Amino acid sequence: MKPSQPVGIIGWGAYIPQYRIKVNTIAQVWGAQTERYTEGLGIEEKAVAGPDEDTITIAIEAAQNALKRAQIEPKEIGAVLSGSESPPYAVKPTGCTVAEVIGATPNILAADLEFACKAGTEGIQFCMGLVSSGMIKYGMAIGADVAQSAPGDDLEYAAAAGGAAFIIGKLDSNAAAAINASTSYVTDTPDFWRRSEQPYPKHGGVFTGQSYFHHIINAGQQLMQELGMKPKDFQYAIFHQPNGKFPEKAARELGFTSEQTRVGMLVGRIGNTYSGCIPLGLSAVLEAAKPGDNIFVVSYGSGAGSDAFHITALDAIENKRELAPTVQDYIERKEYVGYACYAKWRKMIIGLETKR
């Protein structure tokens, strides 16, 4: 899928909560072997949302950082699309609140998107179409999550919090990167799900991994075939990161090297931020890429599907990096918490209110 009019990333912004919990802290509570997760899955710690943070606050922080880099007026944004699988409200769009806080209302389209962990990348695709058609001048796509996981489940060791936002506009001298093409590969595969009103998702274990590789590899191959490109044509590659091992294997099967994936690989340090995973990885790469570098991106959302992108860094990227905090800034800003604190914040432990 190529836009009829060239489009690009005008600004981007990330946000990661400062709190962290170590994998061995979780393992000690459940009597699990820490090495199974640190060595087996390549995860050391994960980001934890604070008691006053949720998907909306994360999305707002990321959106404000994206505006700093875009250097445009908020009123010029014609759409705010927020992708998440952990919105605070069942009925009340995150996009409305974000648009209000950044000063983009009232003449704006706002909507929430769902497709498990690829909800953020489908927002980029939607904005590409809206901008390319001329319906809007700029669109904002957000991927953010405070990931859910049942206590003691394997997901608990990786399910984390964080997100990123991208402002998409027509290609001009203010664009940090060109989004050249995108493709999607989707099937009805029940590998991971959460029924309405259930607090935690369920997954198909090993079958979930099979679905991941099937969709990632097919979407990636399809994109390169349509463009006539090969892995060696890209300086960077970013894959969805449910853990540290899956993206490494997917990269090898598609023909990418560990050097190409290194910058965008964040899961070992902050966990799997679900809808924020690919957006944060792409943000980290944009903060390192040089003009002319080609970037390969493939997301994955359980249910199931993948979106693949070919992105090229442009000259303006050099002047935008220092206009907002970087992914590395947020990774280095951290404070560790214990399991009891983490469980209380995630409402896994609910205490009695103090009577006055």
C-alpha cells in the first residue's frame, strides 16, 4: 500500500514511566526460576505505571513530546487516533482527552483503535490515508498501554507500560522521515484474547509464538517483494517484542542481522509495552538514524495480524531529536519498586478505604 501523495513523520514523541520491577522480584514471589525469563526470554526488568498513571496520561505525555518535535500548531491536527488494549474507560475515547489536552479540539476527528499490540501501527496507516487524500493536514497516531497480566502468569514478567506518538503529514522540508509504503497480513487466529469485562487476557502458550512468526514473516516478505528490496537494503529493522527471543528469531528468518535490530530492541530493559512496543522501538531508531537510512518495521497484534512499513530518514531528523526527551532519557530515568507496591498500583491488591 503506497499513499497517492507522499507522506512522512513530522514529529514523534515517547514516554516511559519511571518505575521498574525486576524479573527476579516477580519470580521470587511465585517460586519461579529467574533464569527462565532472564536467559530464556531475554527480559531483565519492566516499566511499571505509577499510581497516578494510565494509558491516557502516557498517551498525553507522548503526544506533547511529538508536538515539540513537529513544531506545528495543535489546531492543524485533523485527527487523533489512539491505539491500546488497556484504555481506562470502556466507553469514552482516549483520543478525545488527548486532543483536548494538547489543544487540538474541537474541529477534529478522534477515535480509539483496537488490534492488540498492533493498534498503534494501524493508527499510522489510517493517518497516512487521511493525509494523503487531503482530508486532513496532519494526523496523530498513538500507541500506548499499561499492559494487563494475571498474577503469576508468564505474561506478568514482560507486560509493561509505555507509549509513543507520531504526527503524520505530507512530505515537505519539515518531515523527519518518509513513510514510503505499508502492507498488512491478517487472519482470524485466536492466540491471545480477553473477553469483555475480564480483567486479564489469556493466551495459547506455544501456539501464540507460532502465530507471531507466521504473521510477522509473511507481512515482512510481502513488503519487500512489493518494493523489490532485500534485508541488506535497510540500516534498521524493528519487530514486535513480546520477549527478547521472538524478534531475534523472526529477524534471522527474514535475513536481518542483530546489528540491524539492536537499536530498536527495548524489551529487555522496559518489557513489552503492547501497543506501545513498535512505536517506542521506532522512536528509538528515529533518534539514531541518519538522513538516507532505510528502516524496516513489522508489528504484530494477536487475533491476529501484522503491519509492515518502509520508512526513510530525512535531513530534518537531525534538528528534531533534542527538542524532546529521548527514549534513552526515559530508560535511564528509573526507580525500582517491590512486588507489593506494584500489585497495589495495578489493583491486584485492593485495601479498605480509611474511614474518617
